[in-house]
Amino acid sequence: MLPDKFGEFVKTGPVTPARMRVIDANAMALGVTELQLMESAGRALAEQVLTFNPERVLVLCGTGNNGGDGMVAARYLQRGIDTSVCYLDLGKRSKSCEHNLATLRHAAVSLHPFQSREDLEALTTVFGNADVIVDALLGTGGRGPVKEPLASCIRIVNSSKAKVIAADVPTLGMRTDRICAFHRAKTEGATVVDIGIPLMAECMAGPGDLTLLPSRGKKAHKGAGGEVLIIGGGPYQGAPYLAGLGALRAGADIVRIASPVFEPIPDLIYERLEGKWIGMEHTERLIVLAERADVVVCGNGLGTDSQAAVESVAPHCKKAVFDADALQLPLPAASGETIYTPHAGEFARITGTALPDDTVGRARAARKAGIRGTIILKGHTDIITDGTRVRFNRSGDPAMTVGGTGDVLSGVAGALLCHLPAFEAACIAAYVCGKAGESVAAERGSGMLASDLVDRIPSVLFRKG
């Protein structure tokens, strides 16, 4: 796949700080180091400063990577411009910020550490003499009310006559004349500068997407990880259990299997359904279970005779993942967010559209399919779309063609959907299952079993194991 073919799927306009952290981390996974990104950002910031033709510049630096951007900018401004750097000297600095501060000690700039309001008040002349002040205090890492000594820093800047340039995002409460946004704007009206992030860092799912996972608090109680109901089985008895184990390994606390077939797996709660397949006689009980669950995963091993029951239960699901035999017309939908996980044949069945062979053509077809929900179109390159956004996933291995890997994927997606929006949950699920498959294939090649994926999920998703 050539990156230039995917430009149409890269969004433009403002981006949230959370999404920007995803893009940065994906870029680093593709080989662009954090220091390279910081160097590009700092140089672009310095170029914006120079457009004001200043004689004296003051750069205000915090302890995070935004502060590191400012330190790089100061290094590029050292020749021909009287450059001063006031840097916060409280707490631990990020590794890249510390690296650039050490380098800056050898540059022709004046360094002024500050720890208190009194330290800043002693530097009022430095503030007052500056033609341009660079705000590199907090950036996208700023949260909540600003406390001392930064509150005093903001007050002094706001009373100065200098032009103020914010690095990426203005510090809350500080005036600004220009915002220099790196890669994408985070606020309206920003001047966007290119810092060399590969296109694939935006349109591919990757390890950066894992930064969106919410952390579980120390006081979390049973069930805080989410409750997932799997509805399936009958003709194919193992499928719902693979989905259930995938959900558990992806962080769900409670997973129930509603099925006519019992498998003795003690970690899963079995809800017995009488008979050989799921039918309308089961819907009353399934509705009660669906209304209790945070997410319902439906279709795994279900067979083709249960569609009426699926249609009856679907509206009672808060959120749902529909897979395999549940992918029939009319397409079921939860009352809330819904994920569909078709392969090419199932996609043709529910849309009437035969997919082209090329990835870009498949992505276009999936995006305009008119399905209200998020699709994970499984294939050599997975395509994830909600009808507006499109992401691609290249993780995985040919050995994953073995039966059951799609069931694990649906279970992982269900667990993630407990806590994340559908599109983000789908992107992470596709990436994580693919990486787990790569890990298994490296050891077992084409002897992979779908159940082998299950125990590899946490090592990718939570960096544990």
C-alpha cells in the first residue's frame, strides 16, 4: 500500500488533544522519534517568532514536551536575537524536555529557572523588555485551574506589551496574538505548521490508539470493567465461548454466555437456553439479560435460523456488536452504539455490494454503505468506518484465517465498547487482535488456534504479560 493513496481518508481541521496523542504515538511507532518531532516543532515555532522581527525574545517553558518545544525554539533563535528562557524548575521534566534543557545550557541564551511567584517578580525586567513572548508552558497537557507560580506568570505576561505566541495550545488565561499549532490545529484560528508526521500515523490503527484506554481506579468495584452478554451457539458450539474469553481478556469483568450449548469454562457465566438453537421462545429471557448488560455481542455460532430472535432482542441492547450469522437483513441495531464485523461475503450480503480487490476501493465502498453504526470490514487490511471517518489496520498474519479468530475479535470489541465510543473501540480491537495473531504466528505458524489468541490479548492491550 502506497501512503499517498490514502490521503483522502485523512481528516483536516481541528483535532482533539487526545487524538493528537494517538497520532504522535503512532508516528513514533513508525520510526519518527519523540526528539525528531520536538525538533521539528521547535524549529517551526522559531520561524513563527521571526515573522515579528523581534530584537528580544522570552521563551516560557514548562516541564513537559511543550516546554521542550520551546527550548528547541530558543536554540534556533540564539543567533542575532537576544533570547531568554524562563523555565519551571518544579517537579520532574519529561525525558525529551530534560534532553533539550541540557543542550540549551550550551547555547547563547539566558536561562532563568523559577519555582515561585517571587522568582518571577524578580524577572519582571526580562518580561518587560521582550518584543515576543513564547508560551510553551503547558500545551495540550494543561488541565484544570492554573496554580502558582504559573498564575503569576500569566498575570505578568498579560500586562506586558510583547506579542505572545502560544506553542500548540495557549495556557489557560494567557492572552495570545498567534497560536502555532503542530501538525493539526487544536483550537480555532491557529496557524498550522508541518512537523513531518507520516500520513500513515493518522489513517492507520496503531499503538497510539491504546492511549485512549481509560485507566481503572484503585477503588474500582466488581463490574467496573463492564458486563458483556454473548448470544450465540447452537450449530457451532465453540464460537460464543471464544468471544466470551476475548471479552474477559480485553478487560470485561463479567461475561455471560446465553447459548443452547454448554462449555465447562469456569470464568464464564452460562445462561442455559433449552433446545438446539436460539428461537423466539428465548426472547423474553434474552431481553432481560440484554437490558442488564453494558454490551451485547451477538451472532457467534448462531446459525441461520435465529434471525427473528436477534431482531426482537436487538432494540433492548444498550450497545452491541453483531457478527457472523447475526449479519442478515434486516440488519439488527442496538438502541445505542453498534459495531458490525463482516468479512467481504457478509458485507455483500447486508449491502448488496460486491467489494473491489483494492484497499482504497473497499474503503470507499464501506464508507458509503449507508450502515448506521461502525463497521470492521475484515480482510488482509481491515477497514474501520463509521460512514464518515475511515481507519485501516494492517496488523495480523495469514495464519489468522483459522476459524474462530473473528469470534475473539467480536468479544474484544464488545469489552472495549463498554468504555469507549464505537469507532475507537473498533480500531483498537482490530489492531490488538492482529498483533496478538502476529505473536502467536511467530511461534506456531499455521498451527495457530483461535484460542491461542486469547492469552496474548492482555500483553498487547495492556502491555502486560
